[in-house]
Amino acid sequence: MKTEDKPVVVREFESRDEQDVRRIFSEGMREMVTDTAFRGLRHHPESLLIYLVMTVSGVWISACWWVIVLLPVAILYARYYFSHRVTLSSTKHALKTDMANIERFYTKSPGSCVWVAEVNNQVVGLVAAKQRSHEVVELKRMSVHHRHRCQGVGMALGRKVVEYASTQGFAKVVLGTTNYTPAAHNLYRRLGFQCVGVTNGYTVSAAPGPSLLERLFYRVRHHHYELELEHKEN
């Protein structure tokens, strides 16, 4: 697999990769803020209807022209603010748990592993596999540096997880994503995954409990993907 005629090398995570892995993961999570707040808005007609009612009600009550301008701006800002807050909370939670001790959570855990992708000896992406049951492994934490996307890095990382799951005797690979970017979903489909369900209004488990405002301004679609593996009989 190559990116701009430069070979992509996928290898197992080493302790020297920790700083690069956490940086790429954190940067990828920050990009989810605008993705959720703005790109995802059109996927939630119920939210658009609520915001429209709020705007019309505000205009009707105040009868001020500036409300027509400021209220929609305030609503969009609220979506960005709560998207940022929830995403930041989720990122901090990850950096205190599995991403704080990658070796213990993945490389030293049975049925689990982490890989990094390198271009010119620089780490540009990561992905993890985590055993969920005797037959199921989950693809987690896939992230690629923005300068190396759409260049085969994600495909190389995804194939490594599928290859690992197959050689380890797992029957299924699963993953969940709240990404609205078409490229991400196209990647999973090209790897052979099928979307088996969508959860609306998904909130991260790191949050102690979504507040009313978070429920109103932070709504995402959590796509559930599965890949059934075929094992050849010897």
C-alpha cells in the first residue's frame, strides 16, 4: 500500500510510539467537534424542527429584527459549544483509561493489539483491536493524520485488524462510529463491513449523564458495523 508513492508500513505499537499515537488520536477527536456540530446537523431533522420552533417563537415573542439574526447564530454556537464539551470529556476519559496505558489495555491483553502506520519512518495513523467475547473483536481508535487521509493509510490499518481477527480465529469484527464523513463509511464498506444499525441521540459513556441542554444541542448518530469472517477448513 502506498501514499503519494511512499510506502505505508503497518507494524505493532511500541512504547516509543506513545506520544505520536496520543497526539494523532487527540487531533482526530478535536476534528469531530465541527463534524458533529455542523456537518451532522442535516442528519437530524428532529433537531432542525426544534431549532426552527425556537427561532419562530423568539421572533414572535420579541418582534425584533435582530432576534431573526442572532437566535440562529446562538443556536449554532450552542451546538458547537456542547459538541466541544462532550468531545473533550470523551477525549480526556480515553486519555485517562486505555490511551493512558496502551500496553496494558491492548498489547498485553489477550485477543487485543494496537498497530501504527508509518510513512518515511513517521507515525501517521493508528488502530486497535479489542476482544469483546470468544468470537468477537472490536476495531477501535482508528485515526489517521489529516495530511495522509485518502491515501490508503486507513485501508492498510483496517486490513491489519481484519487479518488479525481472522488469524486469531474470531468469527466477527465489529465497530461503532459517530463520524458523518462519507469517506469514513466508504472505507468500512470497502473493508467488507455492513451497517447493522443506527442509534440516534448517542451520548458517550464518559459523561456522568447528559443534561437537558446536552440532549438538545448534542445529538449524533452512532453507526454500528459488523464483518462476518469466513474461516477455511484445513
